Amino acid sequence: MKIRLGIPISALKPASGGISPEPKPEVIKPFFSTLEAGEGLEACSYEIDTTYYKNNGDEPLKLGDKVYIDSEGAIPLTDPYGFFFAYQKVDKSSGYYAMAAGSNVVTIIGNCPTPLLPFSATTEPAGSAEEACEQADYGLLYKEGEDNVAKSDIIYKSDVRDSGNVADPGTIKKHQVEILLKLKILEELTIRKVVSK
């Protein structure tokens, strides 16, 4: 008895003529990371001071990449508990990545929050720029990043990102006072120039 499947044998062969395509070889390239691992975003507070290696060549680190300790890709970076690391991204900002327990495959990846950095400012609330200019007591306040203070910035009393640590409303920052003083000096110079003509 013959059984017919109704499928020609040629349809069962791979389209490439029976030869399976070769897997792409891994291209191991370095990237900068933290040596110390942390729990969650805690890793973002550690110094990026170590070189590890990834298997995706010159591409940015991404989900599914494998991470190694050595440049040959022979020693996987693993931990029996799973862990988070921070790393330097292509644009020089920092991100974090994590791998599951016992694996060197990246399973979580994201951006680290911008660090809170100090800047010199009047720390007592003032009702106006003029009142702030009269204050002589300066201290440190904190905000995200190194850019000048902007209206949308949240200002903190210390480097702890917490809603209970937000600076009191009405505080006039030194950056704004400096701008006001520079504008006043520029105005005086302009007046002197017009008067001298």
C-alpha cells in the first residue's frame, strides 16, 4: 500500500538547495562599563571604569547581546544572582544593562537618569530678583545635568532625588542673579557709549 502526501519532494527541500546558511560569526568589540554591579538603577551611581566586550561589533549594546570579560569572547560575564551594570553609550551618556542569573545575555537595557549636580545659589526663598541680589549667603542646590538652570528644572536641596527634597519655592539661583548683573553691566556700558558720542 502506498500513501500519498500530496506534497512534491522538491517542496520539502530547503530553498538554498539543501545547504543551511552559515551563522554570522560574532564580532567581539569593547565597551566601557562599571566593574561593580548593583541592584536596579543603583548601578548608575557607580563609576564607569572597566572595559568589557560584546558580541555585536560596532553596534550599540542591545537586548540579546552577549557580554564577555575578555577580548576573545571566551569568558562570559556571569553572576549566580543576576545583576545590573551601568555603561557608556555612544553619545557619551550612561545607560544600564542587566543579565539573568548565570547568563551573559543582556535581558534588560535602559537609560540612567541624569545625575544631580551642585551649583552655587542663594538658598533662602526670595520674592524677587532684587531681594535675591541683596542676599549674601550662598550654598549649594542641585539639579539634573550641567546646563544652565531652566524654568522646567526641578531644584533639590541635596543630591537625593526625592519629592521631600525639592527646594523651597521662590529661591532665586545664582545663575539667574549673574545673568541679571551681566545685563545691568551691559546696559550701563551701552548708556556710557551713547552719552560719550
